Amino acid sequence: MPSGLRLGRAFGFPIAIHPSVLVIVLLLAWGLADGFLPSSVPGEARATYWLAGLAGALLLVLSLLAHELAHAVVARRAGVGVESLTLWMFGGVASLKGEASTPGDDFRIAAVGPAVSAALAVVAGGAWWVLETLGHDGVVAAVAAWLATVNLVLAVFNLVPGAPLDGGRVLRAYLWRRSGDRDSAAVAATRAGQFVASVLIAFGIVLLLGGDAVGGMWMALIGWFVLGAARAEREATTTAHLLRGVIVADVMSRDVQTRPAGLTVDELVRDVLGGHHSAYPVVGPDGSVTGLVTLAQLRGVPPAARTTTLLIDVALPLSRVATCGPELPVAALLPRLTPESGRRALVFDDGWLVGIVTPSDITHALESRQLVAPLGPVRALGPSTQSRSSLPAPLAAGKPGDEPS
């Protein structure tokens, strides 16, 4: 999932925004102010067009947020945890911590996003109709008409049957219900997504060759994004399938080497030379684990400061390290592993540290399982499930003269 700046919470969900959203807002505002609005409502001041354009762009961003919030709310009602919602240049991403337990829940989580976009199109269209009926056919009415069109196209585009688009999730739910096999349904949906992505890339190239540089480039970029996400999701599905029935106790390393929080970085560096461990849980004076320090974190300490810097000063706090019990399914642990901790997890049993899960532990488990049931490429540390909404190329690009019709 693309990282972003945390803005706060909505309905209990963390909301983040990627810096690329600023680019999209400016492109949309420019497309409205220099293209769509002057041609629809001529004779207004340039400042009026730009003010209305910025308002329209921000309202569209809020529409995307509403789309993702709908996914998150329905997912929570279905018992699926939601890690965060992130808005970025291609639309929005709702990062889920798990999967729906039934095809019906899977369908509802996927379908509600386009349904909300369609509902917003109806609301904006109704506002436009009321304004036109009352004779207020100025820039506000034009922006309302634009928002109605964009949200409608957003709803239709995201229903294209190919993962990771919402339509791909709907297809997965249908195939899951028909076959009873979620994994095979997910693989079929990602294959459909790869086909859709290839079509988008090919169409983008055609637009580029035809002289539409902005629209063609945007279409190709969206196709590239969908292609990469579909491949990653297929690999993650294969990984989850291979790890089915495997619990943390089956893969964890039990020889855990801890270090006291009062140890200096220099002492640890000299201590671990020639060793085989790359991460060490840090324990406080009472013996409780307070964090995790990795060799990557040690490299970030300047050599001159190593003799005065304590492990407690550089260790990642335990609250930011994935922790679990030995009976947790490994597939459920994967979405919780973060790059910040080197994708490691500490394993506790009745409050006692009994093991650590490292990337090499999981890779070994995957390779071993693949010998028994070879299903294709695997992704050792697959991403959390993500529900995505994307902006169609002409609408996202905001090219003057490319107004929705």
C-alpha cells in the first residue's frame, strides 16, 4: 500500500493522504478552470473558474474517500479488520487485515464502493438539475454536472471484472460461491485483472500514438498499476494457499538472542561480529521485552556516537513490532509484518518470549510447502488485502477539452 501522511480518523479508521494527491488536485483544477468550465459557462472571471475548479477537485477527493470508507465500514461489519485508508494519485486504497469469510461478505465489501460512487453521482446530478431548474446555470451547476459524471464513470470503471478493481472482487465472490474454492476464484480474478491491465496499457499506447499524450500516458500508468497489483495479489493468494494450516510455532526460530536495553550500540556491534542473527529483542531491567533492534538500525548510528548511544535509544518500541502467539496461522500474521521491523514478529506464550519469525523463516516454510503442492510463484511476505478505487484516465488527467460527456 502506498504510504502517506496521516490526517486523522474517520469512523474509527486511520486516514492517510499521499503527496501525489496534490498533483491530482492541481491537474483536475487546471482541467476544470482552463477547459471544462470556460467552455460550459463562458464569460466568468478567471479567478472564479479556478476557485470552482479547486472546489470541484477537492469534492472529488472527498468522493474517493467516501468510496473507500464504504468498503471499510462494510468490511468491519463482516468481521474483517481495516488497517488504514489511503488516498493517492490513482484513487484510494483500503488496506484490510484479513479476508471475508463468505462469498456473500466478499461481494458486499466489493460492491459497496461502486454503489456509493453511483449514489454520489445521483446526488450531484440532482443538485445540477435543481440548479438548472431554478435558473442558476453558472459554474456551481457546471461543477455539479462534472462531479455527477466523474462519479458515475468511477463507479462503472471500478466494476470492470478484474482484480484488484472492485469488479474483480465481485467476480471473485461469484466464482467462489460457484466453485466453493476461494483461492482458485482469487487466482482467476487476478488473471482477469492482468488481461484488463494489458488492454488499458495497449489503449494508452494507441492514444499516445494518436497524439493524446496526457490521456495516453495516464491510461498506460493506470494499466501498469493494475497489472502490478494483480500480479502481487496473485502471488499473495498463492502464498496464503501454501501456508494454509501452518501456524507460527511451525516456522518460528526458537533460539532468540536478547540484549539488555542499557547496552551500547558499540558493545552490541562488537558482540555480534561473526554471528548469524540480524535482529535482537531488547529487554529492560525487569527482564521484559521493550523493543527490537536490527542491524539495519545499528548501521544508522554514526560510528562516533556508538559508544554513547544505548540500545533503548535506537530500538523499535514493542508497540510498533508485530507480536503474536505460537498458535496463530502464519497467513494471518503476514499482513501485520512491516518494513519498519524488517518484517519480523516476536512470539509470546503466556507473556514469555518463545520465538521470533523472520523473513527467512517464512521463505523456508514456503519453499518446503511448494515442494509438496507446487502452485506457481510465491510471495514470501505478501501485502495485506487491499480494496482499490482508481480514476479513469481522461477524468483523472483533467486535460483541457477532455471534459466528461
